[in-house]
Amino acid sequence: MNKTGHKGGFLCQCCCQVAGNDVTHTGGLSLQFHGGNGSSPVRGLPSVIRSPQNSHSHSVQGSSVSNPISTSIALSLVGFINVCRKHSSLVQARMTDLTGLKLAALEMNKNLDLEKKEGRIDDLLRANCDLRRQIDEQQKLLEKYKERLNKCITMSKKLLIEKSTQEKQACREKSMQDRLRLGHFTTVRHGASFTEQWTDGFAFQNLVKQQEWINQQREDIEKQRKLLAKRKPPSSSNSQAPTTNSEPKQRKTKAVNGAENDPFLKLTLAEYHEQEEIYKLRLGHLKKEEAEIQVELERLERVRNLHIRELKRINNEDSSQFKDHPTLNERYLLLHLLGRGGFSEVYKAFDLIEQRYAAVKIHQLNKNWREEKKENYHKHACREYRIHKQLDHPRIVRLYDYFSLDTDTFCTVLEYCEGNDLDFYLKQHKLMSEKEARSIVMQIVNALRYLNEIKPPIIHYDLKPGNILLVDGTACGEIKITDFGLSKIMDDDSYGADGMDLTSQGAGTYWYLPPECFVVGKEPPKISNKVDVWSVGVIFFQCLYGRKPFGHNQSQQDILQENTILNATEVQFPVKPVASNEAKAFIRRCLAYRKEDRFDVHQLGRDSYLLPHMRRSNSSGNLQMGAGSSGPAASSIISY
């Protein structure tokens, strides 16, 4: 194999020289066969070994050849070489044609692929340009919409602030008018201190005057009745049946003698009964007027409670640092103060992002507190936030957000409810019907069942009328439970078969806590969800009878010192108002003194008293079929 990759190449350097396709003749004849390079290699020819005498190139000079054999050989070789050259040219042409076709096909395919790729690139470039153009247009449109949205938000803020300002002004004007009608606070000095004292307005003063006038009229009538009793005719048969002819004569004699108004002059029986009937009618009329005054007085007292509450709210709002409609966290526009308690203020706000009303509770720590106390308060609030944030139930107030304003101020954003709480309703109306109270208890128990079905379960621990919101302000609507500041998480680490340790003994509202929360010993008391069941019983009792079952007129300190709840072994029901036996039995199950005898939340949710009417009827019917008789308890459940 030579450098050109062909076998058996040859070269004639005698009479011709092969260089490509050209032949050069020289003056002599010199042939050389070798296996080296050649311009036209011929496949299949054996290599010719050069003779020693022809190892070097020689030129044959002259036109005559001394050796005829050499000349013939040379001529033969020349012919042979020409044949080989022709054959080599044919082979080379065939190879060149085949290679050219393939190359042309490959080149065509490559050109097609290249054209496709270039076309695809052009399409992608055009699509990229279109997308960039669309992105630019969308970006401009987005900026335009953002600008419009900002304008809408700005206008909404402006309108909300204007509306809130007008409402504040109207509230203050109404409050000033009610000050004269309902009353106001006045500052009274007692030694070196000043206290606020309430002074009733002219509406109460007028009612007091009317009541005094009625009392005076009643006293006068009673005096006249006593005098009339002295002038009562004797109960003899003659005096009881006077003749009709003698009565006009007696009246004429009295008129002549001027003794008709004599208080000691005896009256006839007819005159006595006539005057007695007049006095009775007057007393009945006074009693009716007194009842009307009492109704009006109760109405005014409810209005006065609202007025006092509004006065305090306005005073607290005027002294608040958030009174001028700030926007907190670039999202919540504060409108007006709802209430203040402890170290927090609750504002009605508007969420500018979600476009809804919310209640923002602003916690303000005392700057004079130690850092440890501040940290504990903040830790407690964060714990409440973590518990409340995961709750999602229609009977529980939603917690939307939590953020800090500074090191001493943080906020929680809650679902806004338009109505008041149950505590305010009971202060206004004293009590409610059994149907309304039962509806509220059903909703509370429904929420408690949810709290005990989630993982880990939760004990509210602070159920009371103040933490039960009436959505529309009435007792016949929906309720929502709020304030999970004292809630207990019943996780596996802290909750056992007998409950969990009460680590915060002394906290809570004592009227609504069960006896086990007041037990003092070496070990902390054990509690469970039966704490909330006791609270439900107290709330139900208070809704029905207008008073708490235990410690009604006592303060929390008195309850603690006198062991009121520890001694509450049995609940006593007032005679009036009348409640059904089923309601009383339900309350007894809730207020069982020993927690082992008390229902838990799951049992309370299955209680027959809270079941709908049809289900209660069916369940009682099944009991009757199983027992073979209809007892009074079953019949009372059906008839309720």
C-alpha cells in the first residue's frame, strides 16, 4: 500500500512520464517499474521489481537502438501502459461518479436541513419578537391597571375615611343630644381625688316625677277609701233596703243642712258602692300607668346602657393614637374604635387587598414593663395566633393575619361581625326564650365538637357570654366563638387518660369554670374538654333565667375566697321563668359536680335534647318499642 492508498503502481520514465493525465516524451527510452506513487494507479497489477542495472534513472540518447529486443519490449510496454491507463481512467471515472452522486445527495440533504433550521430559527426569532412585543404590551397594560387599581384604592380610602368621619360626627352629635335626655358623667371631687358620677337626664327625671305623682295619687285614694269605709252604712236589714221615696228626702235634707261633704255622715248603700267603684277604677288606672312607666323605664335603661357604652367608646377613641385613620401594614385602613380592654384596642378596619371589613386587634405593651414580661406577653399572643390560625369552622371567628408594628405593638386581624356579644344582649334583655337559648347552645356544642375532632384537640377554657358573638345582634341568628387566649392543646405529650395538667390555675372567668379548676394540692388539677361542657351549662342557665347559677352577685375575689364553685354540688332552678324538664335535665348533665359523672363534648353533641325534632321522636320511639311501654320521659321528649 503506497502513500496514495493504491497497490501496484508503475511509472514509465523512458519515453513517457505519467503525471496526472499528461505524457512527456524524451529523447531515449527508459522504463522503471516500482511500487511507488503513480498518477494512475491500477488495481490488480503486480508490482514490478526494478533490476539492479535500472536502479537509477538513465536517459537513452540518440535515435537508434543498439538492442532490437529492448526496443520491442519497450514498445510492448508502452502499449500495455496505454491500456492500463485507459482502464485506470474508466475505474477512476466510475468511482468519481459514485462519489459525486452521494456527495450531491448528502449536500442536498444538508442544504435542506440547513434551510429547515434557518426557517425554524427565523420562525423562533419572529415568535420571540412577537412574545417580546406582547410582554411589553402586557407590561404596559399591567402598569396601566396598577395605576388604575391604585387610583381605585386611593378613592376607596378617601370615601371610607369620609364615611367614617361622617359617622363619627353623627355619633358625637347624637351622644351630645342623648346627654341631656339620658344623662352624662360628671366629675366629682372627694378630698384629694376626683371620681366620675352618673347623672340621669330629663327622660328619667320625668319618669321619676310621673312615678311620684302616681304614688301620691295612690296614697290619696287610699286615704279616701279609709274615710269612705268610715261612712259605710250599717249592715242592718232596714238600712240595706231603704225605700226609694226616702232616698230623695235624705239627699234634700243633706243639701239643705250643707252636710253632704261631712266625712262622718253615713252614706246610703248605693252611694257607698258607687264611690267604692270609682276608687277601684282610679287605682286600676294608676296601676296601668305605673306598668307603662315601668316598661318605659326598662326601655330607657337599655338605651342608657348603649349611651354609656358609646360615651366610653368615644372617650377611648379620642385618646387613641390610631384615631386618624392610619393604614397598618400597607393594607388595613382603620375606621373607628369598637372597644378597648386591658392592653388592647379593637378597630373596625377595611382590608384594601381582599376588599372586606375586618376587626384589627392592636396589642400595646406597657413600655414600663420588664423585657421578660413583654416577652411572655408576646409569646402568649403568638401561641394564641398559632392555635386560632388553623381553625376553620362556620361557628368560630376566623383569624386572617398577624403582624408587628414595632417592638411594643403587634396586631391580629380577625373576621368582622356586625352584631354584639351575648353578654351585652343579656344585659339588655335579661333573658331569652328556651328555643332561642337552645339554638345558641346547639351552635356552641357544634363548634366544641369541631375543636375536639381536629388533631390535636383543643379546650377553649374561657367560654362565656362575652366570647360568644351574635352575628346579627339577635338571639335568633348565628353565633361565633372567639378569644382563644386561654386555650389548651391536648397533644400526646401533655394529655393522658385522666386529662392534662392545668398549668394556668387562677386564670379564666370563675363563674363559668368547673369545680376541678379550683382544687388546690401538691399536683396541678387534671382537666379535659368537660371544662367547656360545664361552661355550656352555665351559659344555658343564664340565658333561661337571667342570672348565673353560682355566685351571681359575687365578685371573682369573693368566689375564690368563699369557695363558691367548690361548694356548688347541685344546681337549683328558680320557679320562674318556666323551663321544660328536658332543659333542666340537660343543664344538670352539664353541671354534674364530679367530672366523672359529667358528659364530655362528644356525648353532649349526641344528647337527645339537642337533636332535631324528628330524630328525637324516632329515637324515643325506638326506646318505647324496646321497652314495650311509653314512660313519661319518652312522651315528654316527643311533645317538646
